[in-house]
Amino acid sequence: MESFDNALSLLEAADHSDGWLAACEAHHVYLVLNREFVAALAEALGAGTEVLELGASDGQLALALQSHGVRVIATDPNPRSETVLPLTAAEALRQFSPRSVLACFPPVDAGMEAAIFDTPSVRNIVYIGPEWNGHVGTDAIWNEAGWTVSSLPPVDRFILSRLDYLVDFTRATHRRRAGALRLERIS
């Protein structure tokens, strides 16, 4: 796995070619995993914690987190790996009744947030996704009663997504367009 600095070099090189977004689309990349990001996310989730990942795609994030001691159950309605269980968010939430959920770049029109909020066992959520209307995440996340929302700056620092860009095509001007949030159910 690349370091964050090396991942930024990939972004810079892509921007001097066909563009970063084109490179990400060609390789089905929403989030570029890097050592620093995975370590910060694992720390935020907590070693030994069991987490249900919804929308896990190819399961690479789950595997990386598992190498840091986080137990991840990876699910996706259309998995791109045999290590990911073929379950919709609603099916996975019913089957596993998780306490902790990870959603990384979930589809904004899938209703995943409502399914998570409606699952009584869920106590906390880590959401990683794009900025919308001046904040990370959809309005559904920010408008749900009974939950607190806080940012995760140590994780944010190392997020590199398909939405990022460079001003003047140099890594010194990297602009993030995604972030990480922790949502916790108010008892």
C-alpha cells in the first residue's frame, strides 16, 4: 500500500495526463487507500471493534482495516470480490444487527442512511464521503434527530478521493472534496 505522499504523486501525475477523475473512473476508485489513512481510520474505529461495512465494493478497505486489528464484515449488493458478502444495506443490517457501521462513499440515492438510522442496534457510524452543500455527507446525515455528528480530523488529513483536485497541478495545492464523520446515537 502506498504512503499518502506517494498517492499524492499519483494524483499529480494523472493531472498532467488525462486527469485525476478519468484515472479514478478507469479503475473504479472512489477513495485511494494509503497507509496513513488506514492507520488513522483503524484508530478511530478502535482495534478489536467489529464493524459492518456497507457498500464495500472490492473489500480492499476491509482487508486493510483487518490488518490493523479491526474486525470488518464487508457487504455490498454487487460485490467485486469473493471476500465481500452480497447483501444490500438493509439485508446486512438485519442479518448482523451491528453496533458499529462503516459507510465509505455510499450511493447518495440508495437510502442507506435511513436503513442505518432505523436499525436499533447501531450506536455509531463512521461515514466517509463527499462534501455536499458546504459539509461532508448528505443532508439526511445532518438532519437526523437523536444523533450527534462530529468530524474526524486525523482521518480527514489523509483522505484522497476521486473528487480531489490540484490547483495549478501541484501537490502543494491539493484540495480535498471529501471527509470523515462520526455519528453517535444519543441514548
